[in-house]
Amino acid sequence: MAHLRHLAIRCRDMERSRSFYEQAIGWRFVDYRSSRQGLDLTDGVNNLPVAFTALHNTIADPTGGTTFTPSVGVAATNLDATTGQLHVYVGGTVTAAANQVAGSYSAQVELTAAYTGN
């Protein structure tokens, strides 16, 4: 029998969505993400939580810069005055359970940027 491996849903009301998936589909609540901007539900077989980190910097240096929560974003920031660049780095840490099903897992990360002028 095939199992759903991963499902990411954007919603306006996280608790209402949680309640729906628990009651309608029978998924079980695992925990909130560390940022409290997301939560994990499981079917009892598969759960592969990912904690994301991010920073932005006006130079191409992933070891420095200003950190931010990816799900919240950056309200406003300035581009480099000389180059007009802003570098964004997003990383993630996967915490697999001891009984995680082996396989190839993939997901998409979406970055939306809006330039409003200097």
C-alpha cells in the first residue's frame, strides 16, 4: 500500500487546518516547529520534520549576515549600495526518526522577492 510521504500546505489558520486533518483524515499531531510557524502531523508511519534557517547579506557570504525566519520573511531590507545585490541563503536540518522509511525524499522551497525601489 502506498503512503503519502510529505505534504506541505500553506494556510491562514493553522489550528483550523490541524483540526481538519486530524478529524477528517485521522492524522496525528506530532509537534510545532521551533519557529511556531508550522506544525507536523503524521499518519503514524511517516514523519520527516525539517527545521529551516535563513539569512540575507549584501555580500556573497553564507557565514555572515542577518538571520530571519523563512516562513515569516524579511519585511524590508536594503540592497548593496554599490552592486545592487542581496544574497539570500536558506538551509534546513532534517530530523529523521529511527524507524524512518528509507527512500529518496524531495520538496520545493519557494522564494518570492518584490523589488519596490530604493
